[in-house]
Amino acid sequence: MAASKTCYIESLGCAKNLVDSESMAGLLVQDGYSSVENPAQANVLVVNTCGFIAAAREESLQALQRLSARKRKGQILIAAGCLTQRDRNLVAREVPGLDGILSTRRWMDIVDLLHTIRQSPARSAPVYHIPDVPVIGMEEKGIPRVAIQGASAYLKIADGCRRPCAFCSIPLIKGPAVSRPVESILSEVRFLAENGIQEINLIAQDITDYGHDLGMHDALPDLLEKIHSVAPDIPWIRLLYAYPGAVSDRLIAQLCEGRIILPYLDIPLQHAHPDTLKRMKRPSNMDWVNRTVEKLRQGNPKIALRTTFIVGYPGETEEEFNTLLDFVREVKFDRVGVFTFSFEPGTTSESLGDPIPPELKEERYNILMSEQEKLSLVKNQGFIGQRLSVLIEGTDKGISIGRSYRDAPEIDGLVIVEKKLAVGEIVEVQITGAMAYDLTAR
């Protein structure tokens, strides 16, 4: 029999969603709940959904339907997050037995929603809580906006986005960019430092836009200096994700120096042909991109550069795709993620339709990923014989698994070390072998 106040939260989608899930869990714990890992043991079930693309929406609905099918009398099932913000009627229609719907912008009202649900047991439809407001959190509630995973943590410094990207639904879901106050961020950095965190991943939809809504200009480098001043002993600070054209010379200097932040930059470019980028409503000045890459690599030849691309965007010709392919061969990024275009109703690209056949999208995806795999292997082979610092995240049968400065959690490669080492420590190792995405070491 479940205890009177137990909760189970399933978090889907990106790390930014994971931070929201941890914040909801913190509020529930404040209200007397205890978290459980088995949904059968909980009397409150929460799915923090993702609504970014069709595949994510389907995964979110399936997770809710799975819990709904096993829901027992007395359990409360809540759908939260991006999908509920985007299409609450779809969620209500497809998930029988749903008790409440909470928008991604009002995650901090989870306890109030539960109280409302309990006060209306005879309702015939889910209780909605989806005000149309651009909010990322109520700082006065005192819940850290972090998600801790071992010795690593995500810290959300802003939410929402003001960029006009034609293919992206984030502004529809999250609203305009809202930056968190500097002091709230610094308070959480101190909290993480006191708890022995070795790596902070600063996250936002567009981290280079931090402070714009607060009337600041080029505020990210200033924030990074302040973070370092309050927690100088946290060895790794990583940035996720930068917007093309918004990476300032001050930020480049910090990245190259490596004193405050890791020499690692994730800058999603999405394409390399100016015409494709213009249809995407993305920055199309490839001269800026090339100059910025040159500045970064001249400033620090070991800087790790990551990007993402979309193939199969409406109107992408063979010539445009080949331009992208040549660009990847020329720049030789450390890490590349590739996505096939996903048609998203409500975005400004809706009028373009989805004219490129799925099989052609898949073909282009495979060609680009195959090319990057070869480039990545050569990059990794260049590290053989070198020494790298590695954050150890797990051990198994006499080996340890970790990440170097080149590897963001969950999305990049691993370093496999031939020895059992202390989890949560940063250890210097010597690289002995290379695979396409991972390294081996001793």
C-alpha cells in the first residue's frame, strides 16, 4: 500500500525539461511528498512531456497512456510540460483517466494543481492550469533550478526564445526569452559547489541571449566571471547552446583561455547553404561562421566544437545539400548531430509544406553522418598518446566510464578507462585507443 504522499515523475525530452522535473519534485518534497521510482508505489504520477517534434509528442502520449492503463483508484495522473502547452486538447482526448494538465510555463504550480484536483473529485474532465504567460520560475519559492546527475549538474539560466527560426516550435511553447536574475543563479552555483559538484552545464534555449530582456548587452561573459568568483573550485563549467552571430569576442576569449569555462562550444548552425538558412530564417552569414571558427581555433587549437544540422528542409536542393557536406568536410567539427526535417504545424515554415520524400531525407542523413563518423575517428585518433582529464561517472568489471572536456553529458562520446576509479572524481588518463565517437585510456 502506497504511503499517503508519494510521487513519481517521468521526465521526457531535453535537459531543460529535466531541470523543470527536478524543480517540481523539489516543490512536492517541500509539501511533504517522497519520491519513488516505481509508479505503482506512488499516488501522484507526473509525466513532464516533450512537444518539440512529432516523434517526441508520440513518446509523451505513450508514456501517459501506459500510466493511465495501470492507474489504480486513488492515484492522480498529471500531464505537464511542453506537449500540454502546445496541445492540451490532444492530451485530454488521448489519455483517459487524466486528472490534471499543467503547462510548461507554470511548473511551479504543481502543488496548487494537486490541491484543486483533490477538492473536485467528481469532475468529468481534467483540471487545466495553462495560463498564457512567459514565465520560467518563481524565484521566491526557493527551489533550485538545477538537475544533478552524479557529480554533474544542469543549471537553467533562461527559458523561452525570441529567435525567428522558421522550423522551431519552441517560441510557441515556451514564449519569449526570459532570463533569471543573476543572484538566483549565483545562489544555485554556491549550492552546487557546497555539494561537491564537479561540472556545471549552463543551459538555455539560446544561452548567448542571456540578459537581453533585462536590458543587458553581452551579459553572458559577465555572468561567467561572477560564477567563477563565487565558485572558483568547480573545475568544469560548460555552455549549452550558442546562437550563430551572437558569440562575442569576449566570450571567445573566455572559451579559448579555459580559465572560467571549458574550451567547448555547442553552436547549432542547422545548415551551411545561405539560401537554405534564409528559408529557415536563420543567420546566413557563413563568412561570420568561418571567421568565428578560425578565431576559436587560433585562440585554442584544442577547443572542441559541436554543431547540429537539419537535412531535408523544404526546398533543399542537391546543390544545397552538397554545400553542407563540403562545409562539414572542410571545418571538421569535433561533434555533429544531424536531424531530418520534421514538419511542425504552427511554425512559420508551415507554408513551405514537407515536399522532400522521407527516403531522400534519410539518404542525406546517412551520407552526412557517415562522413562525420570518418572525420570524428580521425579527430579521436589524434588524441592517442595524449593525456586528458576525465570525469568518472561509472565503473563496471574493472573499467571506468567517463567524459573529457570534449564530451557534454548524454550527447557526446565517452572515455573508457582500463581501471576501476572513484566515481565523481576528475582523473588524468593517457589515451590508448580511438573509436569513431569514444576513446580508450589507462
